Amino acid sequence: MDLDAFFASVEVLDDPSLRGKPVAVGGAGERGVIASASYEARRYGVRSAMPSVIAKRACPLLIILPGRFDRYEEYSRQFHDVVRDLTPDYEPLGLDEVFADLRSLRRLDVRPLDAAAALRRRITNELGLHCGVGLGRNKLFAKLASKESKPRVVDRGLVEGPGVFWVSPAQEAEWLDVLPVRALWGVGPATAAKLSQLGLTWVRDLARVDEATLAQHVGPSMAAALAAYAKGEDFRDVVVDRALKSLGHDQTFARSLTGLGEVREALKVHAGVVARALREKDRVARTITVIVRFDDRTSVSRSQTLSFGIDDEDAIEAIGEALVQSVDLSRSVRLFGLHASGFLERSENQMQLSFGIETASRDAKAGAVAISRGRQVDNEALRDAIDEVRRRFGRTSLATANELSEKGVDVATQRGRHAFGPEVARDERDTTREP
């Protein structure tokens, strides 16, 4: 099950004046990319992952909105609730897509096609969203079928899809003969280019190459998957209750950052976003990772794993700063990311009190770890109090000093808020102020 133009559709639902207009969600600046486009925008060739500058050339009237992940997550939860009513055996993929195992419906004498059509009607009636449903004997064909079920643009006109599409054995054989390898799960541009160099453009081409040869070029894991796909096999199960493995916040800047000072400013915001996301999920993280991408598109990353978990902004910032200091910042920074992983339940976190003596360590990382430990312990009561006030009265009801701006309280709460790139450059903004 795959929601249609999910981000853009939510924006239109919340603002009906956008209905019928070309709408996209993404970064509107020169470095932005499109994350989701309405079908009105797709008629002009606008699509996800397209640079925003190209999208605006293709559709000059395109309305690009920055995205609101808290709102998308709310709709996603409702989407999952509807799916759960059909079957508890489902696996979310991102916010807008789900694999569901329908074998249990046999015991209830329910036909999958009827169940899929009923589910689609509920999503439309209760959420106001549209979706495509693909039915197949495995994930490979179900995914391909979901694409086939959805509307498509032909010569700037919209051709409605069936909404629900079942892959018959005859359809399976046809697809395996005519589909390009790029249509297969996990085959991105880089893998497709490697396969093309081997003369493997179509799925049918894969059937004539042995797995060992493929493994030399794409690795053993991908080779095994491709060999199975070529025969129409997919051994991946529907994984229920997939564990959260990582969360983070990435930001592409309208104007690149220069020097440690500007990167530190970004780090402070990122640490707050990640810390609040951790606490909302009742988790602490043992591993903190920073990602720095320069203007030449090269990237470096640094990680630190602790013997304890943290969910405090100051604690995360301390580790992040030590990691940033190990990166050569002589080049301008285009993107900065901060990620947390190695999760523990808060109740599982074993902390020892800090007496303030470890911070004298001359080793930057050791000092950061000591500071992080101390702030995680010392700030616990303050964190809990602020979180409780915000839960009861709203996220902007209380703020720390660094969350205050000229416009009021600015609590950055959305992970990935700038994942699609910035809206406008800082020097393009209206800086006029009343006396």
C-alpha cells in the first residue's frame, strides 16, 4: 500500500486553496530538491528527487512548500491504524508505504482483492488521501503492482490507475521479460550503471548471468537478490514491529558554512532536534555521528560510541563538537548532519554521577565524554520538566534562551526539516526592521 503524492496531498488537505494547483514539497532554494509533487505538478514533468531549480523551470507556477514532518507523521499514524484493522502483520516503509501479509485472511474467508478495495475506500473516506494497492505473492511483485495501480501522466494528461492491482502468474512472466533492471528493488542509478556496463539492461538479462559473476561487480548480497528477482523470487518476509535503528537531522544550507563557529551554530540546533526526538520515543542513544558534506560534494563522517546513553541537548552537543573538531573545515560546508543510534530504553540506561573532575582531561574526546555524562545526569530534572510543560501546553509554551529569536520561540522539532534543501539563502531574506 502506497499513499499517492503523500506530502503534497497533506498540504492540499490542510489548505484547500491549493487544490488543483501544481504543488510540491521540498527545498525552494537553489540547492533544494523536490520530495513530493502533486499530480498537477507531475503533468509538467516535476518529480521527486528533481532539483528544485529544474522543477521551477519546467513549471513556473509551481508552489514549493518546505514540509511539516510532524503533520505527515500524524497522518501516517492514522494510515497505519487503518492497515492494522485489516491485519496486524504489516511492515511500514517510511511514512507513506506499508507491506502487509494477508495470508491470515484465509481463516476469515476474506478475499484479498475485496479487502484491498475496502481498505482503499477507508483511507479515502477517513483520511482524505488516495493510495495504490498492489497484490502479489511476494514483496517484489506487490511493490511493482502498487506502482501499476496508481495514476500516471501521459502527454501532460492524467490517466487514472485501477487503484488495486493483482499480479497473476501470466503478468509475472510478462514483467520478468520486459522490465528494466532499474525497476527492481534496491537497484539505484549506481548499481544500474554497473549492470549496464555488463550489458545487463533488462531483468531477463540477469537470468543468463551466474550469481558469482554478479557478486564480483555488485557484491554478494545484491547479487543473491538480483539472481532471485530474475526468477521472480523474493525471500524477504514482512517484518512486523521493525526496531528503530537510528534517527537524525540533516540540513543543506542556502549559503555554505565557513569555519568552526558557523558549524557550531548548526550543531546546537541539530542537537536540540535529535534530543527531543529521542525523548519523544523514550530512547537514549549510545552512538552519535556527525556528517559534513563540502561544496565539492565530498563527505566525511565521524562517530563516537559511549558506554552510556544520552538524550540531553547539551550532552549530544558536547560529543558532536568533539567530532566536528576532528574534521578539517578549511572548505565550505554545504550540508551538516547529526545522527543518533545504538538505542536503549531510558529505563535501561545505567549512569554514574559525575563529580566534575573528569572534564580536566586533555584529550578532546575524553573531555567531551565526561562533559556529556555530567550534563546527561545534571540536566535530567530540567529536561523532564520542560518536556512535561510542552506536552501539556504546546511545544512553544516554554523555551531555553537559545530557542528565542526575534520572531519569538523557535523550537526546531522536525527531524529532517531541511532534508530537501533550504528555502532561500540568508542574504536573499528581507532583513528590513522597524525602528
